[in-house]
Amino acid sequence: MVWYCFFLRIELLCQCMAKDLTEVYKKYKGKWVVLTSGEEKVMAAGSSVDTVVSEARAKGVKKPVLLKVPTKIIPYIGGF
């Protein structure tokens, strides 16, 4: 049981790790994007939240992950 909990915990940690969205940024700058729950595939994209969400729901996405892709990347260095 202890090993199972350990591996389950590792799996959950891996699911929370950062995703590389470079290709999404390059293709969808300034747009709203709906990603799959695993954040690996773009299901819909557009300039309006309502349109994008309804398009994703029409494709069968029950809980859309919504992202506003920035127009340019500005570095951020810590702070309060």
C-alpha cells in the first residue's frame, strides 16, 4: 500500500508540472484558446471567450481549460 501511494503521488506531481506551450504561443498570439484537460491539444481558438468555449463544447469538451495567449512575452523577475 505504501508503494502504491508513493507512485500515485509521483504521478500526480508529474501532472502538475509546467507544459511547454511555445507552439501554442507562436500560432495563437493574442487569442483565447481552449486546451484539452491534459493541456496538450488546442480544441478551439478565437478572439471571443464565448465563441471559443461554445466551439469546444460542440466538440465534446466538458471542462475546457481556457487560456489567453499573450501578444508578447515579457520577462518577470520575482517581487511582491
